[in-house]
Amino acid sequence: MDYAKDNPHDKRHKALFSNKKSFLSLLRDCINEPWVYELDEDSVTQTNNSFILQDFSEKEADIVYEATLNGSKVIFYILLELQNKVDYRMPYRLLLYIVEILRHYYNHADVNERDNKDFKFPVVFPIVFFSGRDTWTVPPNLRGMFENQESFGKYALDFEYMLVDAKGYDNDMLRGFSSTLLGLVLMLEKSKNDVEFYSGIKDNLGSIETLDNEEMRILNMCVKIMDMAYGYNKGDDIGRLLNENRIPEVDKMLCDVIEYAKVEKVEIAARAKLEGKLEGKLEAMLDVARNLLRMNLPEENIIAATGLTANEIETLRLQG
């Protein structure tokens, strides 16, 4: 199964990080190492290679970028881990992916060059992007997966991966991201309900106007996927108006959707409260009927006193 195609959330994030501005923002705003500022859109290239292994083909999508840094090739491997359940096999999985990347690089290198003593492999920089709601408690390195690894010190195989936990960034931090698109999508994904989601779009219409066509396409796709999850099916209309730069109409539509969502929530709460009261009232009448049955009162008197039917009274009688 091609999970990247079948899982809409996976598709959303894969499209997001296939955008160079968003990818560079991921590096600069989430990793923040000095070398990331030496990279720009001209120096990074997304490859068409996918290194997801058969054993994990249904777990996540991957994105691979190549870059030249200080005259040397660097490979950035991004694993989009979207499951709510934390996967404790992650370091092992990354090990397999890294080996596969290096194997691919070696097999496609010039035969004469790879046999040369000066042949070097590129650094593979593994990144796990986690958007689940759980706390990520997986060891940050491969060493943590080995039993009794302390006894073997540096001889135990090891590497570290970079974890980007999407929920670790508040809205102020996200607004400061170098990619408006990345910050906005992650902000919307933090919405706890439909009102917060649509309010987030409405409050950021000014920023949305600054997106280029490719970024707008990705945003529209993200909005449509999240909109469908809330069941309003307004994503297509919102996207169409945004593409046509009809911001006032988008604002009005969002006001209507937000108001409807608020009213709907009030109605649901009121309905739940009423159902709770009715359920409590019925249970009280059943208790009264049980007491009257113990007093051997005539059935017609119990019906008149409780409003229960003859069948309900008979059921209580059989229950004892």
C-alpha cells in the first residue's frame, strides 16, 4: 500500500515539506544549527528516491533532500512520523533507512571513484517529524536500543536523530517562522476544535495574502483535508476565494462558519443536558415503581403514579 497516497494527513505533510521554503524553515526554525544558514533554495534539491522499506511501508512517508555544504554533499532524510502512538522502534528503523541510502549512493557512484581511498560517503542527517498528541519518549539515539550498551562504550553502534515535535511550538513561535506557510499549517493543526480552526484561518488572512501560488496550493489542500475532518465541507469554497484573492468574502464566509459552529456546540450541549435529565428522571420513576411493586399496589395505580407502561411494569416485576 502506498501510505503517502492513502493517508490524507501524510499527503498533507509530504506536500508541505516538498516546498523548499518550508523545508528550509524546518531546518532554520526547528533545528537551528549554524550550518543551516549556509543553505538556500538554490543549494537544496529534493530527490525522487524513496527509501521506505517493505517492513514499514504503511507507517510513514519520507522526503529526501540533497545539498552541497562546504563543497561536500549532504543528504537530509525526513521521516514523517504521523502516528499518535509513539513507535519505540524508531532508531532501528532509521538505521535501516540510513544503510539503504548509503547502499544506494555507493551502488550509483562511479566504480573507479568508490574504490579510491579518498572516496567518502555523504553525511545522512535523519529528521523525525512527529505530529502525534502523545509525548515522544523514544531514545534519541540508536545506542539506547542495545541491551547492556554501557559496558561497551564507544564500540556500541550509535547515531542520533533530530526530533521535531510539532506540538512543542506555541503560536508566537510559529508566527516567527521564516516560512509563513509552515508556521500557519502547524498553527492550524494545533486547533482543538472547529471554532479554533476556522478562527485561525480568519485571523491570519493578512499573512495568507503573502503566499505565492505554490504555497497557496499546499495551504488549500491542508485546509480542505482538515475542513473535511470537521464535516463542514467548506474547504473548496475557501480555497477558491483565496485563489481569486477575494479576502473580504473569505472573511465573511469564515464568520458564518464560526457562528454556526458555536451555535451547533451550544445545541449539542443543551441536547446532552436534556437527555441526561430525562435519563435521570426515568431512572427515578423506575425506582418509585419498584418500591410500589414491593408494596403490592395494583398495577393501574403504579402506572398512574409513574407514567410507565404495563410492559415496563411487568419487566420490573420479573426482575424482582
